[in-house]
Amino acid sequence: MDQLHTLKVFQTIAEQGSFAAAARALGLSPPAVTRAIAALETRVGMPLFVRTTRHVRLTEAGQHYAHDVRRILAELELAESALTGSHAEPKGSLTVTAPAMFGRLYVTPMLVAFLKHYPEVSVHALLIDRVTHLLEEGIDIGFRIGPLPDSSLHAIPLGHVRKKCYASPDYLEQRGVPSHPSELEHHDVVAYARSSGPVRWTFFDNTRAIHQAVTPRLYCSSNDATVTATAEGLGISRVLSYQADAEIRAGSLVAVLEAFDGEPIPVHLVYAHGRNVPAKMRVLIDFVRETFANMPVLHSP
């Protein structure tokens, strides 16, 4: 059996999570898919999938193998594109990652517009609040909020955001507007936190850091919920500026304690390819640059 064909079958099952779905996607019969994986597992000498009546998942060895297979197939696609001259024709699949809320608010609408413009390209959007490893996880492009560690990744600056405090106009009318972080001790607080417990917010008076303890009335495990509760007048919250941008523009939130905001937090697009960037990635990178260059939320003074 053709080894390249077997690797493509393996990757499709890993992506689809189902032998039957992979068969449909590849235009093969279910027995043909089963035979391909059986031959692959015999060749590598270990099981790559755990099969139950309802689910198919990768074994630990299968997860490591999947990372390598994604890289190999991506490199093969790149080599074929350069050789055949199809480098100029954007087609194929891309994997893009971004923080969950940033991805929902800004990356997803951009991807929808991009895919309408390039019908031969498909995208897997991985929107999660953890640092992903592009090379290890087979990801083509990532959005990063925060300082970038030294790495081999290419980085394109897209703008910046800030960590800021917000409250609703009704809440401030009832409770007053704080003029210093220490006054938060006398205000209700809504905090983004994974668990209840002590919360400290860091502010800056010029270059001097102010670590202010706050006692939340509401702990939220998502920034969406934090912003919603704040806009409903429950108290003061502290989130990244892009997360509250819609409510700021609608007038349901206003910024407070702005004199104590920290330095701008950079936003980058990162990718791992070198000189031979495939056409599908090149057009997406250009599309991102154009879209985010005109996005006021990333270019506030």
C-alpha cells in the first residue's frame, strides 16, 4: 500500500475523529480506511488509535506521530507547490490559532471574509486560551497577545492593547469614580479568575508598580462573562481593552483609573515558514495585515 496514501488516511482520521468520517472525506470505503490503518500500525509496531463503539482517539504514540505526519505532509505540499508552479494559486488547508475571545471577536470575522475571497482554501480555527506550539502542533499561523519570547518564528506587529479598568455609568453614578487604585477596597469588583481566592491587580504610577488587592463579589472563568457582568452594573473589572471595546462604543462601559494603566501590550501575527511561504499562507498574511491595520481597537493612542 502506498505509504503517502496511508499517512493521508491517518491524518484525516486524526482530524475527523472517526474512521467513517475520514472515509467520506477521502472518498474511500470504510474497509479501505481500516485496512490502511491496520497496515500502518503493523509497520510501526504499535497501536495509533484507541477504538470504542462511539469514539476514536489517538494513543500517546499516535499523538506524537500525528505531529510528525502533519509536518511531513505540509512540507511535501510546499515542495510540490514550488515545483509545479501552483505556488501562485492559493489552495489547500490552513490551521490558525488565537486566544478564544480575540478569535471570536476579530479573527473569525476576518477568516470568514478571507474564505469568501479564496474559495479553494479551508481553515481550521483553533481558538483557545493557552500558548500553542506552532511547529509541534502543526499550526500555520498564530495570533499572540503579549511580549514574544525569543524563537525562530517570524513575527508581524499588528498593534497593541492595554489592561484597563471598566465600570458601567450607572454603577459609577451610584458609587462614585475611583481616583486611585487604593480606593478599589471600597468598591464592588468583578474579576476574571480560574478559581476564587485572593486577587491582586497591578497598576503603574509612572514606572512604580502598585499591587492592589481586591475582593471580588463575582469571579468569572471567562472574560466574556466578566465584561457582561460589569456592563450590567455589578462593579469594576479589569480586562484587556479589546475585550470591552464593543461596550465602550455602545456606552455601557467607561474606563476608570486610566492614569494608572501600564505599558501597551503588543499584538503579533506569528508563523514558522521561511522563504518559501506557500501561496495560501502568503495571501492570508497579507489579508491579516490589511484587516488589522485598519482596526481602531489595536491602534488607540
